[in-house]
Amino acid sequence: MMVRMLSLVALLMMLGSVAYAQDKETAAPDTTQADAVIYMKGLTCEMCARSVSVALQRVEGVADVQVFLEEPQRALLTLKEGAQVGEKALRTAVEKAGFEVERVHFRSKKGSS
């Protein structure tokens, strides 16, 4: 009886975590809060996303990066206060990581160079 109860609890916990992961993956990110959004192509897995994230975090002036694999593939960037980050630096970082940049959108004039 105890084994059945533990098996049932384990099954319910597993199903709950799967449902949470699916909700998390399908939740649309709020791009209006990002200082910059980089739309990309070619990312196929979490390692691709990690490579892009690390490359962008190395760009001076970038405070935080969130990479999303679902279409459209994109990275949401938060820039450090007063930072002047240019589109060229962001494009170069993504391209050196091995991926294609479709476009870069800045929320404000922080990186219009």
C-alpha cells in the first residue's frame, strides 16, 4: 500500500513539473521591457541559446540576456544604466557564436549607432 501511494505521489509530481515546463516554454516573453531585442536564425537547442547568451553578456554594457528558441528566435537584452551599446557589437557577438542575425531592435536611443 505504501509503495502504491509513493508511486502515485511521484507520478503526480512528475506530471506537475511537465505541465509547469510546458507553460513556461509557451509563455510569450514581454519584449516591451527589453532595452534591445535581437531576432536570430539557426538556434536548435539549449546549447545554442547558451552560446548566444554568453557571447552577448561579454558585450560591454549588456547587463542581462534572455534567449528564446521558439519562433521568432530572439534574445532580450537589458543594458546597463547609461550604456551605449551599438548594433554592430551585438551582431558581431551573435555571428561569432555561429548564428545569423535577422534584425536588432532598440527600445530607445541607447544603441542607435
